[in-house]
Amino acid sequence: MSSAQVSSGESQRIHRLVVLPLGKSIEIAYKSIKVRFFRSLITTMSLVLAVSFLSFVRVSNDVANGLLSSGDDSLRQVLIRSGYDLKPQDTTVGSSPKQRWIIILSLLVCVVGIVNAQLMAVTERFREIGTMKCLGALDRFVLRLFLLEAAMQGLAGAGAGSIVGAFFALLNSVFRFGWLSITTVSWNNVFISVIFSIVIGCLLSLLGVLYPALLASRMQPVEAMRMEQ
């Protein structure tokens, strides 16, 4: 057997040893979240609050659009008295510039909170990362673990936040406009708003963990093992 064939065989063996299947990576990420449950919960709660506000605004606008589409002038006047800036030719309701800025700021604060929490998590896991790398874990494996953890937290937080925001938006509409707001609303639009909020929340979670994950994945094993906890 030639040296090239031996080298190729060893390379394939090493590749099989250091690359874990996706299912195992998900299991490790899930166990890591369980171990750091309360820290993960705090990070997730910031995402819940930001996404619930986004969902609340979007679903509230969906309800207003449903009332507006009924063509009843009295309902248009009710919406105007409720604070919606409607012109005579307007047929739909959109978010006001003030609402958009508040949403953007809340999402930015959420991302900063996630980045801070994940940087703390990386600091706490220096030895764990160093041990994995000493055992042969590749950079992409460490990166995958952090991204999977963020995806799980993002899906849970964004899902909970979007549903809570939609629920309170519908409840608020019932108190403001009566049960008519429920019968005229387009449930397809409400569903789209909820899904949109979930997607935004997941993207924010992944965006917030990207820098800490890259930092952890590029860490040298010796440096990580030398760090004091």
C-alpha cells in the first residue's frame, strides 16, 4: 500500500472521529441548555418580550385592517378616535413611524442582551471548549453547537413571544372595539404575522450568538485550558 493511500485512509478515519452527526450535536446542545437553564431562561425572556411587542403591533394592525375593510364609516371613525392616523383615501392600516422605531430599538436591545449573555456563556465554558478541541473537535463543530443552542432558544422564545403578543393584541381589540373586531379580522393575516414574528425572533437569536460562537470556535485548545474559571 502506498504512503498516499495510507495518508488518505488516516485522514478519512480522523474525519469520522471528529465530526459528529447532527442528531448528536442537537442532543449535546439540548443538554447544555438544561445545565444552564436559568441563564438560558433569562436570555430567552428578553427575546420573548421583544418578539411579543412585534407580534402585538402587527396583529393589532391586522385587526384594524379587518375593521377598515368592512366599509363601515362608523368603524373608521372609531379607529381614528383610537389613535390610528387614517386619511379619507386610506384602505389599510400600517405601523406608525413611532411604532417602527420602538420595535427596532426593542429588537436591537434584545440582540445586545443575547450577545452579552452568549459572551458570558463562552467565558464560563473555556475549559469545556478546550477539552472538546483537545479531543479532536473541529472549529465548525463548536460553531454548530452554539448555533444549535441559539436556534433552540430562539425558536422557543420567539414562538412563545409571538403567541403571547397575538393573544393580547386580540384581547385588547375586544376591549376597544368589541367582538366585531374578532369576526372581521383576517385570520390568515394574523397567522402570517405570528410566523413573521417567529422568523424574526429566530434570526435575532442567531445573529446575537454569531460573534460569540465564532470567538469560541477559533479558540486555541491550549489557551482555553489555561483560562481560569
